Amino acid sequence: MARALPKPGWIYVLTNPALPGLVKIGMTKRMKVEPRIREIGTSLPMPSVVAFRCQTHQAGQLEKLLHHRFERRRVHRQREWFAASPGEIERFLATVEPGVRWRRRLRRARTLMIALAALFIFLSDGLTALGVWLAAAG
């Protein structure tokens, strides 16, 4: 009798404008990645953006392999954030999982990250200026 494949899962790589230069390498067994991304976003100051994702029957093993490969660049030992670029992760995965079909959002992700970063800077500078003005006026 043929052995059944494990339930497919998703490997995803996230970026976040509040964490420049970092990516989150994660995995979910859910049918869609987006609900998991929304959960992650609740603890961050800005929404995360999916740089790319792929569906695979090896999601658990691939996530472990990626975490091992980039372990020295892990930001905190209990977190899945790494000092790497989405391109680095994608190039490594292409060597271990050839032929995988990636679903990219990189171009939109970069545009959104730049816009959100600009908004964040504008708001934080504006609030600082307002605070200085109010302190001087008071």
C-alpha cells in the first residue's frame, strides 16, 4: 500500500517595515497563509507583508532546514526573525527544493514597505514636533 503524503503546508517569508533588514521564516498547515499572518501582526507596530510563500508537503522539514541554515543570523533564539533578505532565503530554497512554485509579492511588498516606512517616519516626526511645540507653548 502506498504511503500517504503528509498534509500540505505553507512556508512563508515575511518582511515588516518596522523591522528593516529582518525576515520571518515561518510555516503553517492552514489552508491559507493570511490568517496566520494576521495573528503575527498583532504583536508588531506595523503590518507584516508576505514577500513570498510556497505550498509543500515538506513544510515542517523545510522550515527546520531554513532555521538551521540561518541560525547564526537569528535575532532571538525563541523567535523566527532572521537578519537576511527575502532573496537570500529564496535562493537557498531553490537549491534544496528545485522546481517549487513560489507565489511572490515582492514588488508590491517593497512598495508598501517604503510607503509605510515613510508614513511611520512622518507620523513619529510630526508627533515629536507637536510635543515640542506643546511643551514650549505650555
